[in-house]
Amino acid sequence: MVRTLATLLPALFLTASVFAQGCSDAGFCTMGAMKPDQPFNKKIELRLRSMEVTFYRASTTLTPIIYSATADMNFSLNSKTSFQLKVPFQVVHGRLAKTSGMGDLSLCLTRSVYKNERFDVNVSLGTKIPTNHSNKTTDDGAPLPMYYQTSLGTYDAIAGVSVISRNWLFATGIQHPFNRNKNQFFWGDPHWVAQTELTDYIHEYAPARNLRRGTDVMFRAERNFRFSRLNFSVGALSITRINRDEITAADGTRMRPEKAHGMALSALATVGYSFNVRTGVRVLVGHKIFNRDINPDGLTRELITTVSYFYRF
């Protein structure tokens, strides 16, 4: 088994170079019923309480690199219902600045609504709570694009459903923000206009003043290969913004950029190894296939790698 794992890990990383990015970081595709690489074993009673620590690195379509450490805690309320809490800390390095801080908190309630020997059906309801107003600035007060923010700055509602079998996972979900954030980035800000050497680069970032994101709908399809201790999967993830983002224009009016909606399509691969029934590790890697043309929210992950350690109790 160890020899098998050693063989598959390099293959997984190689595969990732042609597959696509993982979640968009708006968050719902790693919550509850919508999570990737979910366990399915009818012979062992699963422990619904778990603690997972994940380390994440993502490059973007511009210079920012995002690093994140997340504590993902799950608690069983009864045999069919569990509660999830995710607490991330994020660091962003880019040409314009270095920022860090708590990411948005995720809370999710998941219930098993149907089970038989062949598949399970789970549903989830959740929310994301902002930890700041998405208005971080440079040291001299220049408002930063959303790429550099550690919070999306909005209260979001989330719902989803999944069907899981030994070999397949299908999941769909929706995420809807209820408010605009307080980001102030736009090209005509006096701080950025004064820095003429950055003019061309600044215009590569989409304006995001008082951004209100559109509603996202996700779909995940995943093929799993499960062994006694080893499992790996390949899959596709689409996230479609069904209505356009809304921002405040330079003249103070509200506007919706023409191309700030549509689908972002990704593919991803995971490999996991269980040391025993309680503990294990998981690696997820991916790379973007294509994204929306305009992304005021900065959620444009080009290549991601996550490493997780989980403990069930």
C-alpha cells in the first residue's frame, strides 16, 4: 500500500498541471454536502465528529499569491445531522501589497435525507459571515482590489444537495449575498492616479467599489477510486454567476459591468490516505480551465494546492 501511494502521488501532481482550479473561495463548494472527496463506506460506522486542518496555496491570473490555513470542524448532532464550522486565516502577497487576516467564517448544517446500500443523499443549509468590510488599503491609504482582501465583506446564504455512491459524487448548490461590501478600489482613485508607473498594471484589476456579488450556482461531478486505505478522485466543478456583479462607478452611480457574470469551469484531482479509521491526509491540486471575463471579486485562482490532515473522533 505504501508503494502504491508513493506511485500515485507524483502522478496526481502531474495530472493537476492539466486539470483546473478547485473552489472559487466564495466558499460554498467546500461546505457540507458540496465538499469534494466525501467518504462512503457501508461496512464501517463513520465518525461524524472531525477536525481537519488544511493548508492552501493559490496563484491568481495576476501577481497575487494566496496562502491560507483553515480549521474545519464537524460535529454530529445526531445520527443524521451534523454541523460544520470553518475558520480560515489568509495571507496575500502581490505587487501592490501584502495583506493578512481572518477569512470569512462558514457555518453549515447537513442532514442525511436518504440512505441505502448503493448511495446516500445529503442536504445542507449554511451561511458565510464576513470578518471585515473588504476595505483593506496599502500603507499610504490606497484602496486595494478584491484580490488582496481577506474577506468578501458580505453575509451569504448557502444551500446544497449531494448524491454519493462508492464511485461517484454529484453535488449542486447556490450561494446568495445579501449586501454590498465597503471595498473602494477603482482606477480613478487619486492614490493610484499619482503612481503613473503602475497605471497599466492597475487597469488589469476590475473596479470593485461597494461590490455586490451576483448569485452563484455550482455543480460538481467527481469519480472516486476507493481502496482499503487509499482513495483518489478526478472531477469537474462549474460555478456560474447567474446575474451580474454590481459596483459603484466613478460618478457615484450604480452599474453592472457587462461581462461580470457567467461560468467558471474547473477540474481537480485529490488523493487521500487513511492511517487508521480516525486519521489521514488528503492532497488536492488543480488548475483553471476558463473563467469569467470580468471578476470584480478577485476570485480567479489559476493553480491551487491544498494539503489536509483530518482526525475523526
